Amino acid sequence: MNYVDKKVTFGICRPSGAALRLVVALIALCCFALIADTHAAPLKTQNVFLIISDGFRWQELFNGAEMDLMTKENGDVKDTNALRAQFWRNTMEERRQALLPFFWDEIARRGQLFGNQNKGSVVTVTNGKKFSYPGYNEILTGAPDPRIDSNDKKPNQNVTVFEWLNGRSGLRNRVAVFGSWDVFPYIFNVERSHLAIWPVWESKFGPYEIPPPQFVADLLRDTTPMWEDLTYDSFLFHAATDYVKRKQPRLVFVGFGETDEWAHAGRYDLYLTAAHHVDDFVRRLWELAQSLPQYRGKTTFIITADHGRGSGLEDWKKHGKEIADSESDWIAVIGPDTPPAGERAQTGPHTQSQIAATIAALLGEDYHAAFPQSGGPIADVLAGGAPRRAGGKR
């Protein structure tokens, strides 16, 4: 190497025309790949059902029935032999499949289930209250609200993802709410949101009320209610399926309540039976969706609980701020954009505050960008699809 004035000299190589064209082509290809990655393939989901089993524990979902509670002493079981014949099996896998066959035959094969703490999958409630109104608010708005500290019938000051999506193009007046609890019209603030709702007992929401089919109306009139503020899950199910068949909404809330009521009553046999019924209601709703062109291959179900419950011989009946483990939750998702990863392990942690943004993302909307205080969507269930737009603030 020659040195001139202690400076190194370098020759400059000018690329040929062919080489230059190759470089330009490679740069263009990289830019195209970046653009394609930014604009992910559109999701197939056009409809979402959010289904709640109030206060249903992760322990029964993933482990099946608990033997210590299948007794007269601890679970007020009326016929222990019959209950064990129905729901007890020798292995955990067999027990949970006997209790929730659709979850474990279908969702576990074609969808995803989060919340089995024994496998390192944790889903938590973040509102600190660990009871229903704060839980539903967190699910539906994506953030806890310390102002909500009771189950009183007070209109929710927050805008739910259902109300927000009801104002989006293509979803306006295609949203419906079915809940067995008479506080739901206030949680969704129907007087402000104008969401179509089945109000259970109250008839004060005028044009926004969804009338039940006649046979459900007859049952509501002729059946002695078990609870003042809650109707039977079967009545709710039939009212919801009738509306889905007739109106085919794109976003549906279905809130079942008997699991929580029977647990509070200390009836472990009826708690298990109610959960078994919810599993079958979910199956029938899913099969209905797959039978209708509006929904077939274009619908995602998200199933969860509003809070957990305690553990042990007494605390399984309870939940709330002072009850350990009642912050523990679970989430199940099945649909065309959710990879069939089944029962998840070593994930998260996830929170129920992520559900609102996940619903919106599945429908192509960016709720988290619009409301940054909300949890972000659960990326694992979106198969790489990206929400398209955020919209306005609340």
C-alpha cells in the first residue's frame, strides 16, 4: 500500500448500469415488504360475540369439579352420587371435559384458552374491587374506574367499547346486549348509548328495548322468579338466539348469571350444573352462527368471567376485595383469526382490561389508540392482523 502525506487513498468504484438497477430493485422490494408488514392482511372476523359466565372460577374451567366441594357439608349437594356420576372422573382432563365439553372438544382444539395458573397462564382483574359492576366496566371499557365501588343502578359515566363501536361505520345499529342481570342497562348506559338491549325485568328504555319472543315473555310472566334482580339463563339464551336469527347483529353481548348466584348460595351442585348449561348455550350459539351466511367463518367468540372466586371450603362461595384469588380470571377465544393454540401455558400475564381493545381490533378498529388508558389487544388471538383506525376520543 502506498502512503502519500500519511493519508490513505481509496479508489471509488462506480457500479455498472445492471448493478445499479439490481440495487434499486432490492430497495424497492424491502420498502414493499415494510409496507406490507405495516398494513397486515385484513382479518376475517366481521362479527364478535362477548359471552360472560358471571363469577365462574378458573379452577373448574381447567381442573373440572372439585371433590372436596361435592359434598353435603361443603357444597350443600342434594344428591352426591348423582353429581359425581355426572361430573367426577379419574383425571383432570376427563373431569373438565365432562363439565365443559364444548370448551374442551371445540375451543381447545380450534381456539385458545388463557388462565390456567398451574401452567403459568395468568389472567387478572385489575380494578381491585373484584365484584360485578367494576368487573364489567373493566371488560367493556378497558380500564378500571375507582368511582365504581358498588353494584348500584347508576348510569356508567364511561363509554363502553360497545357504545363506541355502535358509532362506527358498518356497525351502527348492529349491536345488541343480552344480560340476565337488571343492572346491565346501567352498565351500558342505555339512555345515553341507545344500544339495543334486553332489559330483563325493567321496561323503561322505550325504543331501545328488545322484546323477547312470545314464549319467553310467557315464561317470564308465568314462572316464579328465583331472584329479584336476575332471570334464568335459559330465558336469556332463547331471547338472544331469537334476535340473532332475526336481526343478525354484528356485535353481541350475552351475560349469563346463574353461576355466580348458585355459588353465593353455596350450592356447588347447581353451580356446576349452571356452568354445564352455559357451555351448552355457547355450543348452540356457535352452531347457530356457523349455520348462517352472515356469521359462518366470519365470527369470533370471546368468553370470560367478570371476576373470580376464592378457594377452599368456604371462600369458593365468595369474591371481593378481601377474598384472595377472586382477582383470578380466564379468557377463551375462538374464531377465524385466532390460531388454534389451545390451552395456553407460560403466557402473559393478561388482564380483563385487554378484552375491549381485542373486540375492537377483531372488527378492524383501534380502541386502544383512541383510549390509551385501556389495555391493549391480546396479540396472540389476532393472527397478525392489524386494526385499521382509532377514531375519536371520549
